[in-house]
Amino acid sequence: MGSGRWRGHPRGHRLGRPFGRLWAAYGTSALGTWLAFGAFPLIAVRVLHAGPAEVAALSSAGAAAGAVAAVPLGPWAESRRKRPVLVAMDLLRCAALLTVPAAFALGALTFLQLLLVSVVVATADITFRAASGAYLKTLLPAGDLLAANARLESTAWTTTIAGPPLGGALTGLLGPVATVVADAASYLLSALAIRATGGHEPPPRRPETGRPRARDLLEGWRFVLADAGLRPLLFNAALFNGLVMATSPLLAVLMLGPLGFEPWQYGLAFAAPSVGGLLGSRLARPLVTRYGQHRVLTVSGTLRALWSVGLAFVGPGTGGLLLVTGVEFGLILCCGVFNPVCATYRLERTPSGRVTRTLSAWAVTTKAATALLTALWGVLGTLLGPRPALALAGVLLLATPLLLPRRPPPAPDPARGRAHGFKDGTAGRT
């Protein structure tokens, strides 16, 4: 397909038209997501008059139920071509989100509906992420995966810069439901772009029984927990992501409530620091080339844990806005380096026929941990107040680097990818 390797071309890697369309789909849906950043909590607070516990429940219960629902979808997606799965998940998210503005227009929107929509979207998110990793591995040779992941990460942070301020302005003009419509439209456009990637996708590995078995539901976890490199990273990701996301509803309640920030200010506090993510994603590949994958993974993974404790000291006015912006910039800069390196590392250590199940298990674990910690911090925020709960999460994050792998693990055993009753389809890449 003409992806090519690095040859000193001034524009960098040429990753080919199919990847370009996948990249466009990713950028479109990411922009829609960030346009609607905080839309559900904002709707819950401003329209349905929900409190801290309900806002936390909206995030935690939706993510938890979505994670449970996604468990059987990993093996199901593994045995199917990934492009139709990606299109289906985009269309499902589009349809679910469109029910929110429809109900709002009819005056029938309820907290329960927001919760159910969040479950459907979380389920589709997990399945999409898992299948997209497997699809990316069929589009590109291993040597191009870091360049591709860095490009996707760069796009994610670029849309983060533009999305929240635009979403805040759109919310100010038309209300928070308008951004939900924009998010739904982005998934429709993403589905069309993925459908247009074309090309030949190798047939997937299929169970010898003809359908996924009950034991296949747990196969992704067995693989990760048996791998010396992936196991500590999974524990680190579950705790780090869970604690960071658990503070998001509390920070929203604190900033939009007692501290009196406007929606556009709240969006700006998370958009401007995303320049750090763009910078970090551009640095990831040169840093790996110079210092090695393992060192970059552990150093950036350690540095990203040092920032969040500063959110406990946010106050009103310009000073508070600058504090949140500075903390988020440092955090996002380190994540911008860490994320593409980690994503590439996972794909390199996972056989092609097991990528979807492995990434699905990974996403279910991190989503479930996020749901549990978000629910717990919602209770803590109610009992102690948002600020002490933010401080406790920040202190615990300082311990997460202890879960990073301390030394490079041995290379993965190729024989592990041929185990557990799956057989290959036609070999080869596009």
C-alpha cells in the first residue's frame, strides 16, 4: 500500500492512504468529543440540577456498566474483520447521542437517560479502541507503529486545544445539548471515513469451534497478566487513569459551582495546556530513538504523576485559572510522550490474532477502575468536600510510578500467539 519506512523525507513518514483516512476519522471523532467536553456533567448540573454525587455517578456508573457490557465484545470483534466493527461502533455512538437532543427538545430528558446513553457510548468506545488497535496493526508494518501512534496522539491533543473553547462558545450560544449534536455528527463522519479506507483486510483468526467460547472472554487478561512487560503497565494505567479521571467531576463541580468559573473558562483551562500534549507527542519518537523505549516509558510515566496534587489549591479568578492551566500543561506534556510509546509497546508485545481481546481487556480494566474510583471520589467529595478529595487523589498519584516496569522485559514469545485454540486466516498484510 506504499506506506514506506523512514528515508529522510523532509515530511517524515509516508504512511499511506488507508492510514490517512483512518487518521482523518480519528481526528474528526476526537474533535467532536472535545467539542462536547463536559457536556453531560454540564447538562446534569445546569439542566437537571444534579449534585456532586450524581455527577460522579453519571461518570462512574456509565463507565462501569459499559465495561461489563464490553467484555463479550472483545472475543466477538477478534473473530471479525475490524473495519465493519469500527463503522458499526461509530454509528452506534452517533445514534445513542442523538437521543439526548431529541429528548431535550421534547422536554423529556432525564438523568436516567443520560446514564443509559453514557453506558452505550462507553461500551462502543471500548470495542472501537480495541478493534482500531488491531486494524492499525494490519495497515502498517511494525516499524511504522510508533510514528502512526505519535501522529494520532498529536491529533488528539490538537483537537483538545480547539475543541473545548469552541464547545464552550457553542454552549454559550445554543446550550450544552448543541455540543452533543456535534459529537454525534463527528461519529457519523468518522464512520464514512473508515468505510472509505478500502483495501484488503486479512481474514481474522477464528475459534476452532466456530464461535467464541466462554474462556475466550478472559483470554485477554490471561495474556496481559502472563507478560512481564504488560502486567505492570496495566496496573499502572488502571490506577493512574482512574485517579486522574476521578478528579474530573469534582473539579467541574468546584470550578463551575463555588469558584464561579464560566463554561468557556472551564474549557479554556483544559484546552490551552493541550499544547503540551502536542509537543510531547512530537518528542516521543526522537526521545525513543535517542534514549530507548524503556527509559522513555518509565521516565515520562514517572513525571506525569507529579502534577495533579496542585489541583487541590485552585482558587477563584485569574490565579485559579492559571494554576489549573499550569498543572494541566505539565501533566499533559508528560502524557503526550508516554501515551504513544505505551500504545506502540502494547502492540509490539501482542500477537496480531490477539490484539482485539488484549486491548479490550486493557480498556475494560481501566474503565472499571475509573468507574470504581470515580464513584469512591464522588462519595469522598460529598463527605469531605471537593478540595480535600482532590488533594487525596493527587497524593496517591505520586505512588503510581512504583507500578511501572523497572527493567526491560524479555522479548515476547511468538508461540504464545498461536495458543488457545485460534487458527490463522490468510496470512499477510495489506
